[in-house]
Amino acid sequence: MDRATAMADARTALCLATGVDIEDIDPASGYDISRRAYERSRQSWIDHMGQEGLSYFYVRPDLEKVVARWTERRPEYTAGDDWAAAGVDAHIRYWRERGGHCRRKDCLLHDPGSLQFEARYRNEDGTERVAVWATDEAYAVLYGPDGEEADQAAIPVGADELCALSTITDRWGEDLTDWRRKAVDPTPGDAPTADRAAAEPVTLPEVSDRLF
């Protein structure tokens, strides 16, 4: 606790030394929570998504945590401001300008069709059971070694890959031999569109008191 308090005091002192108004300093952490800091954080995430896209495991969960922290401290800034939509728009524009699609396996933005996930289990006799779920389906289906449907598991509405995988392993066991994804009926060369969440944000210089 003493160390945390000392760090907060140090951040507060740094913010004051760089001209941040006392009303724009988070009293608990000492971070700059001004509008300028918000725009800088937002822009850095949009730039990141512009090149890296969105993924279930990495970008989106971290993005949600950052936006939640800003919403807790400055709800007036985040109200109606969809960082993810702005990032999707930036990503699509980034690759259109370069005449192609990104090559990241975990980026879902360039697959306009459904994604199908397969979880495989190897039986003692060498045969396999396969659990199959697609992103637009409400159930995962378990197929036995003969290819016949053996069981179903309800997947929560709007579930992502991590949630679906957790549901599948809770239902049919954790001893997976494989977990793979593939596109279902993709349209070559197509890309989704995204509504612009807001006008182009102002690019601000990086400083040492960046909050998130």
C-alpha cells in the first residue's frame, strides 16, 4: 500500500509539472484523465487496430478493459464513442490502401462469412470425437467416431471463441487434441464495412504520463 501511494503521488506530481489541471488528475492513481489524455489513448488503440485488426483473445478483451476504465472515470467521454467500430474502420481503410488483406490468423475482420470452430478429442481406440460450433449458431454439436451427432451444448448468444471453448470443455471434457478455426463460405476479396464512430480524432504527441 505504501508503494502504491508513493507511485500515485509521483504520478500526480508529474502531471502537475506538465501542466495538467488538478481536476483532471485521478486522485486514487495519480493518472492524467483529461480529455487530451483520453484522445491520446483512443487514438493509440485505433492506430493499433488499424494495423493489427481485432481478435477474440488479444485485442478485444484488452480494449474492453481500457474503455471500462475510462468509462469509470470519465463516462462523459466514452458515451456514444465506439472505439472498436472506429478501429474496424481504420483497419479496413489501412488494408484497402495497400490493396489487400491482413495476414493475421486471429483477425476476423476480413472474413464476411461465418467462422467454424472444431474441438477434437482422441478416444482410447484411436478414433476421434469432434465438437463443432459456428459463430452464428446457438449450439455446439458433438459428433462421434461414426460421424453421427451424439450431443449438443447450448452456446450463449453473442459468445466469442473463448466463451464457446469454455462451454465445450465444461460439457465434454478438457482433454482436447486440437482446437481449430476455418471460414465458412467466405466471399473472396470482400470485406465488411463499419460505421464511423466519430470524426477523425486529433493525433496528439506521446508523453510520459499516458494513462492507458
